[in-house]
Amino acid sequence: MRTRLAIKLHGILEHFFPERRLFLRSDTDTRFIRLKSSTQALAFGGASLVLAWSIIATAILLMDSIGSGNFREQARRDLETYQVRLNSLSEERNARAAEAIAAQERFNSALEQVSVMQSNLLDAETQRAELESGLEAVQLKLRDAIRAREDVRTELASLLSEIEAGGTGTASSGSVDTATLDFLSAALARTAEERDQVVVDAQDALIRADEMATEIRLMAEKNDTIFRQLEEAMTVSVKPLDKMFAAAGMNADSILNQVRRGYSGQGGPLTPLSLSTRGEASLSEDVLRANRILNQMDRLNLYRIAAEKAPFAMPIKDSFRFTSGFGYRWGRLHAGTDFAGAHGTPIYATADGVVTFADWQSGYGRLVKIQHEFGIETRYAHASKLYVTPGQRVSRGDRIAAMGNTGRSTGTHLHYEVRVGGKPVNPMIYIKAANDVF
């Protein structure tokens, strides 16, 4: 069976590759080389494989070239998109900065108005107390005058009765009655003058009271206008901060209480108002509104302090592009956000705090760690230079390092991390939360 198969296979090879001889002739001799069918088949097969490999390799190289061109075009489009996005972010940041400056100016103006308003309220309360005291004195004087007039009338009536009863008396008695009549006439004249003076004083007091009431009403209307403006300003200023801390996942009341414990001093225009005219604890509606506004301003001031201590700012102020965000990559957590820029680009602290580490650390390269309030820590990795030392206190916006390519890095960039209670969180939560405020 094998012999038949071999004979059949040999016949097929003979059909396609008949045996050939190559003759080599020289001057003295002639030789030939015999090419068997199997040898020709092997040579043909080898040549076919080489040709096929060449075709496939050429096709792969051509496809790679086409794909590379598409990738470069896509990269160029992505770069243009990044540039447009960066320009948009830069314009938005400038707009937010202008809004922040305007809000700060409104805050300062409101603070001045509250101070003036508090002084006006104190003056108005003092004037009202003086007016009440003056009215009481006029009323007492009027009561005394009325009482004196009634006494004189009673005495006059008594004397007249005595005169009528002694009308038939002697001449000496008549002279006494004449003296009594003169005395009574003088007393009546004095009483009339005092009565007229009391009436004039009472009318003056009533006119003055009307004037004071008008002044108080005008002052109340003015204060109401100021109150409305301040309440609107406080609402516009405080609500975005409430949203910012909520968007960052921070409990605003807990944060403010913690800040309040560290800044417990009070004074100046933020002292609560407590007015009294007679030693009694009584607050007017204006005072209550003023205290509500002062409480809101105190909350706004605490928000400002808290915002300085939380990482709401950007670590890079120059041109940059985002290269990698927070999340899992190839099964491993990328615990921060990467900002790519030019070598040596300044890196800034994103909040007030204390430097706890400034040295080389494996993987991070040159690294700066800053401990902030509320259990928050920020990290700035792959720096080329460090400008701070451990234990140094820094403020938001202080330059702490320069961008580099140290440690496990594939290019010049900043690896920026935010950790809360030791656990990494997405830094963009804080940055995006502050976009509507700063």
C-alpha cells in the first residue's frame, strides 16, 4: 500500500516537476547536475513561502503605516480639542476670578454698611430714650402744674366762700378782704401764666415728638432698604459656598463648627446687637434682622477661612493639559490627577497647611506632602525641584515645587493627590466644586 502511494506521489511530482539535468561544459570536460522532482518541489515550496511571507509583511507594514497616519491625525484632533478646552477653562477661571473680586468688594461694602447701620441704630435708640425721658419730664411738669392750678382753684373757692360769709363784717374786715382779693388776683395771674407756659411746653413737646417720630420712621425705612440689600447680598454670597462644600462631600455645619472652635474671638461690627432703654432686655425687629445678617456674615467669614484650609484651588496656574484622571487603570488605582506642562512649571499649594514630607520617595520621585485641616492631605509628585521643607507652614497659592519627570514617570507632569483620612479621593471633586465660587 505504501509503495503504491509513493509511486502515485512520485508520478504527480514527475508530472509537474519532470527530472532535469543542468550540463556544465568546460574546455576538456562536460559534467551535469541532476535535479530530481522532489528537489524541484522543495525549491518551489521554499520560494513560494518566501514570496508569501514577503507579501504578508508588506501588507502588515502598509496597514501599520495607514493606521499610524490615522493615529497621528486623531492625536492632532485630540490636541486641538485639549487646547480649546484649556482656553475655555482659562476664560472661565478669569471670569470666576473677576466674580470673586466683585463678591469680595460687595462683602467689604456690606461690612461697612453694617457698621454704619449699627452706629445709626445705637444713635436712634439713644435719641428715642432721650425723647422718652423728655416726654416723661414734660408730663410730670404738666401734672404738677395741673395739680398746682387745682390747689389754687380750691384755695380761691375757699376764700370766696369766706368772703361771702363775712360780707357784713367791719371796715377792718373789709380791708383784710381787700388784701386777700389782691393776693388771690396775683395768684390767679401766676397760675394763668404757668398754665400758658405749660401749654406751650406741651405743644413744643408734641411737635418735637412728631418730628422725632418722622425721623424714626424715615430711619426705619432707610434701615429696611439697607437690610434688604444686605440680606440679598448675604444670600448671593452664602448659597454658592453652601453648594461648594456640599459638592465636595463636606458637611458644612461640622466644618464651620471646627473653624469656629479655632477662631472663637469676636469684636468690631460682628458683635451681636443688644439694646435696652430702661435696663430691660428688649430687642426691636431691626435689631433682630441685624443680628440675623451678622450671623450670616459670621458664617460667610467662617466659610472664607474654611475655603482657605481646604484644597479648592488649582495646583497649576500656567498652561497645562490633563493627561490622566482619578480611577482604575489596568486593574490598579490611579490615586490622583495628572497635569502635563513644561519642565519647571511652578507648582502651588492648594490650601493652607503644614509640610509633612519634602524629599524623594520611591515611585513618586521628588514629593511634597501637606497636611491641611479637616483631616485632608495633598501630595505633589514627580517634581524637579522642591522649595519647602518639612515643618514649614504654607498658605494657599505659595510656590512649593517645580514640575519634573522624577520617579516612575513617562513624561514631565504633576501627579496631584488629595487624601481624606488617609484614603485617596478624586481631586477634581474639590476643583470642580470651586468653579462656581472662585
